[in-house]
Amino acid sequence: MPIGRPRRIATVLTAAACLGAVTAVPAQAAATGGSVRFSDRLQPIDGFGISIAFQRATLIRGARGLSPEKGREVMDLLLSKDKGAGLSIIRLGIGSSADDVYDHMKSIQPEDPGGPDAPPKYVWDGDDGGQVWFAKEAKKYGVTRFYANAWSAPAYMKTNGDDANGGYLCGLSGTDCESGDWRKAYAKYLVKFAEFYKKEGIRISDLAFTNEPDYTASYASMLFTPAQAVEFTKILGPVARKAGLGVICCEHTGWMGQLDYTRAIEADPEARRYITTYTGHRYSSSADQPQPTRKHTWMSEWNPDGATWNENWDDGSGSDGMTIAEDIHHTLTTGSANGYLYWLGASLGATRAFIQIADPGDSYRVSKRLWAMAAYSRFIRPGAHRVRATAADPDVKISAFRNADGSRVVEILNTGAATRADLALDQAVRRPAAYVTDSERSLARADVAAAKGKRLSVDLAPRSLTTVVIR
């Protein structure tokens, strides 16, 4: 979807979690029941993440004037498990453009080598629009999951001769290109990108050969039908597997639209064996049901549309923190997703990213959207499992998780008035720690949870997200 354009800003917000005063729930507030069964495991969780494609990593590194000190604060906000969101998946962009101006990603083979069978002429600058730097920094924070996603093949491999404005990969069924069949060359091109990163010390786990295959955009974009996605998966799969890479597909603009691509690949035994993860976005439809597969699934891109920067937690705009928290809950519970990735970590102007970088200047601002994600991503770690949780009040939305280290997390999103959640558990609980995110607080430690045996009671502020961690 549209990647946005810069707008000048002048105000400053430094990295800090709001520590607003804890307000007790009134004694007369009604309590709601519910239950959590930590022994009843549901889907595993791969993690939470962002993309830093299209030159966004260069902003954090200082391309528009952000100092190294402020850049480190931004990195802490995104990746630190103590100060920020502790994100654990990074989505890298595989370039297709002939240049690397802002909003472009330069191709590792910017010029036609002379045809699909000609020896490739790769060009690698070791930086890749700041993504190599960002990935190396992310590794220092403990991130190990990197996947690389192509928005398009280079222009000369496509039916429209342009890396933007849609078009199809030459050689796919239904195409007729004078330049020939570029399917195998494109597969090798994608694997070569991963090999360049490996030489830089970054292991890419998976390759995604398409982004929003149903959407023609004015920027890098390329179309695939479900049948063509099946076809190309069988081309890329053997090449990727030989290189130790999995294949991700298909990044449809909507989760429900992705169902058609997932079904098509699942119906083909050869294609299915190469897919590691199915991915769908959130723009045209939300995760209203699980994908029809036993493979892992991610909601791999979304942010709310809009033309203004919004830092609010709960303003009814559809771009506030509550909106993001509700979507994460819905995607993990109703959609049974294994991962959730946001678009983007940081950007310029009227952005819906988590963080707005000054243009130019040495400052940044933080949206409550970041803290909505952080309430989940900091505490629910890769390798966790979602467990069964229910609430009697429809305004109280509960999800619960058990991490690989044995720690347990209960997320309680209260979309109504102040209340108390009295939860029956299947395991005894002692000394729960609670963190509240609302209009005044951002993951602020609060004395609102009490446990006795197999009962957990949590006082819930109105329109808030309370994260309860049990070690």
C-alpha cells in the first residue's frame, strides 16, 4: 500500500514510557468473570516485527539529521526488551529499482545482463539502503528472524518493462515477452540477495517473492494470480531449499484475500512442500478466520491509512493505539496467526509508522501505536504458545500465552468502562506483575493485579490494555 511522503515537523518527544499515576477501579465497578487454561496450548508464536524497507533505515541512522544518540533511542524503542517493544522479526525489502533515492530500493542487478540466460551482473554495495546496518544492530538486541520480501522483479524481467505499476513476471502462464522466460533468473536473483546478506553476517530465513500480488501501485509492484503463485513457488522452491531458505507467500492486501492463494498452494503437493509461512496483509480485510493450512501464518503488513500524524491512545480515529491493540488481539485469536508485523517502524511526516523522524532535525515523536504493540511484543517471545482464554463480558477481550521459559502472560484489553476481571486459572499463580497502557500510561507498572491460588483478579481502567506477567 502507499508508503507515504515526508512532511516537515518541529516538535520533539524523547524516548520514555509514560509513568502516569495508577487509578484504582471504583469499588462499585462490576466485576466480570473469565478463565485461562495455561495447559491448553493453541498456536505457537513466531514473534512481532516491522519493516524498515524503502530507505527507512537510513532515517534512523541519521540521513535527515538524527544524531547517533537519538538514533539509539529510536532503536531502543523498537528493539529493546527493557525500554521498548522488543520486536523480534525484521522484514527486509529486496530492491528492484535502478536507483536508491528515497522511497526506492536499488536492485542488486540494476541493468539487463542481456537476457534470462546471460551471466548475471550483480552489484552489491554492502549497505542496501541502510538495511544491512539496521539488521546488524537488530542482532545486537537479540533478533534472529529476518525475512526478505520482493515488491517486484527488475523492470527488464516484467511484461510492462517497469518495476512499478504492476505487470507480470515474464515466463509465467499467460505472459508473452520478447525478452524470454525470466522465472529461473528471478529465482536465482532472490537467492543471491540472501547470499549477499549471509556474507554480511545476517542469516535470512525465508524469501517472499511477491508483495500484494493483487494490487497495482505507482511504486514497485508486480502481479501474480493464485495459479501463477503456485507455478513460481515450484520454480523458486528447489533453488531456495538448496540454499537453506524457506519460501513465504503471498502478502495479499487483505487476510481474507490471501485465503485464495493459500488454498491454491495447499492444493498442489509440490508447491506446498516449499512454503514455510503464509502471509497476508490487513488493508482490504482483517483476520476474520484462520488461513486454511497447518503451516505458520503471519499478518505481515498493516498500518491505518490517514493524512495526519497521530500520537493518541484512544480518539476514535482508527489510527490510535487502541485500534492497533484491538487488531493484534483479533489477529492472534480469531485469525490464529503465528506472527504480527507492522508497517513501518519509523518514517517521515504524516506517517502511520510507530515513530516520526524530524525532516530535517535531531528529534522524533512516538505514537501510542508503538506501546500497543509493545504490550504484546515485549512479553510474548518467539517460541511462546497462545493458550485458551475467555471472558464473560464482550467489552473485555482476553488472550493468554505461555513462553518457552515457563513465564505466562495474560493480555486484557478493556474496551468499556472501568471494571475488574476475576479469572479462574488451571494453575496456581503468585506475585503477578501488571503493566497498563492507556491515555496516560505506556506500559507503566501498576499495582492492579492480585492472585490467590488459582484465582487472578485484575482491576481494569476504562479503555485500557493491561498486561499481566507471571514468572
